[in-house]
Amino acid sequence: MKLLRVGNKGNEKPGVLDKDGKIRDISSHVKDLNPDYLNFETISKLQSADLSSLPELSASDRIGSCITKPGKFVAIGLNYSDHAAETGADVPSEPIVFMKATSCIVGPNDDVEIVSGSKKLDWEVELGIIIGKETKHISESQAQDHILGYCLVNDVSEREWQIEKMGQWVKGKSHDTYGPIGPYFVTKDEIADVNNLKMSLDVNGKRMQTGNTSTMIFNVDVIVSYLSKYMSLQAGDIITTGTPPGVGMGMKPQQFLKAGDTMKLSIENLGEQNSKVVAL
């Protein structure tokens, strides 16, 4: 299933794409795509429902974030060896973990803010994992039992704040609008091989990133198992899994986003994002 949220910010309705590509309103089944409903039981009920009988939502309306109010927004850094190389970093021997504030989450086509004094705003196309139940101290072979589905993420990053300021990466990753997710939350039964998905990102119509999840250093099962050793994960938590090469920080000379720039992101079977950078 491809699930999404449609409507003005704060007033989105949950929906699902039917077999004809129409968006059906599922608010009679679930109040929202939040941790209360992001679980295997809800998905099973929706899969057995007669979607064609549900009211239709307008495809022209704003698309919100594909899930809302996750308990955690966890991220994995330098998870593609060629991306690590372009940043001058060593290939990690185990996953590098950081957090993004959940308040950074926005819709896939919402504006991305660049604030006064921001010098190094960067882009990162990434695969997101959505957790479907309590996850604690699990093995890699158990990970798929805990993964509800996947989504497209832009891990927007202010590199000066991330790397040159004191402290941890989180403050370069967490400003409002630095977490566009969606358009869809795609249940894992619709993904034939999550470890072989094409991904791309364009800036102002120019291809910057071309990659495939097959080149991740740590695949989704490894990541979920690894994280579960250090923190419990709950239904609705989102994990973004790293980016392929082609970020602005890795270019020579470096290239960063400015007001007026546009970004187009895509991951095979997960949809597309189109956002614009605006001055705050």
C-alpha cells in the first residue's frame, strides 16, 4: 500500500492510493498516520478494506509528511563508501548514529528554509525506514518482522553547523524544514528488494546524486538490529539510512543551496519530492 497525508499543514487527512491511482480518504479507519496507527494490525485491516467505497481526496491538494509525530527520527551517517570518500572520512566499521529533531519534518514538496547567516545548506537523498512495533535487542534475521515500510527522505544539512560548530551533528540536521519525508509511506510488501532501489537528486534541473541502495555499507536489517541494541524503537519511529555521493560538500569547489534553488528527489517505488529553498 502507498499511504499519504493530504491537506493544509496541521489539517491533513490520511489517504491511500487505490488501484486506479486515486487517493482514498481512510480517516474512517485511522485518525492519522501517527504512532497510534502505524502498526501491522492497522495495515492488515486497511489491506482487507474495500478502498473503492471510500471518499476521494483531491490530488491537487498539498501533500503532507507521509507520517506524523514519530517518537524518534534517527539517522545513519556515511553509509555509502563513495560518499564517505567524497567527504574525506574513513569508511565506518559500524553505523554512525545521530538524531534529527522531529520538529524538522515537513511535506515532500514544502519549502526548505535558509536562514540568515546560513552558509552551507546541503542536500541528501535517503531511504527512510518506518518501524511497526516495539523493537529491542533483536537480531538481523528478526528485523523484517519489525519494519512496517519505507519512505523517501531529504536529510537537509547545514554543514557549517554540523561540522564546524561545537557539539554533535544534530544541530546541523534539525532546523525546521530540514526533514522532508514522503510523498508516500510504502508498506514493505510493495518493495521487491529494498536493497536494490535506484535513487537520484537534482538541483535546479542538474543531476547531483545518482545511487542505489545496493551500495549501502549497512543494509536495513543491519541498521534496525544495530540500533535496537542501543535504544528501543517504537511503532512510528523513522530511521533515515544515509546518502550516496554527490552532495554539495563533496564537490570541488563545494556547492551549497541558496534561496530560489529547487530540489527534485526520487527513489524507485517510493515517489518523488519537489521543493524550493526560501529565505527565512
